[in-house]
Amino acid sequence: MNISISDFEKNVQLYLKYIKEGKEIHLTQSSKIVALLSPFPSKTKNSTKKRPFGLAKGNFIVPDDFNEPLPEDYLNEFYK
């Protein structure tokens, strides 16, 4: 839907209602589109779904010394 900026200013509430309904509005100035107004994406059921366990299996191997303390000289670098 193409709407002039001046028309949008006169009917803000009406056009916000359209946007809330999921419609996009192209704001125009001198018959040229200058902006796009669209609904903000809402959270869906999938956005809260946990990622499956083991998704990166085979992409990373945990080294055997992963839980070992870091070398003293390496730790000292953090406290300079």
C-alpha cells in the first residue's frame, strides 16, 4: 500500500491499525517511495523452541585437557 507522508500524518491511527494487521505501508514523497513501515516480528512458538541436543556433533572435538587448569603464564596475562 503506497501512502503519501502527508496522508499518513493525517491518518496515523488508521494506518497503524493496518500495520498491526500485518500489512506493509510504503511512504511516498513526490510519488517516490522513501520508507517502508511494517509490523515488528513477534515471537512465535518456534522462537522459544530449544535447539536439538548435538546440533554441532562432529564440528568440534573437546580436547582431553579441557578441564585442566590454564598455565600460570597464560593466567597472568589476564591480570596485567
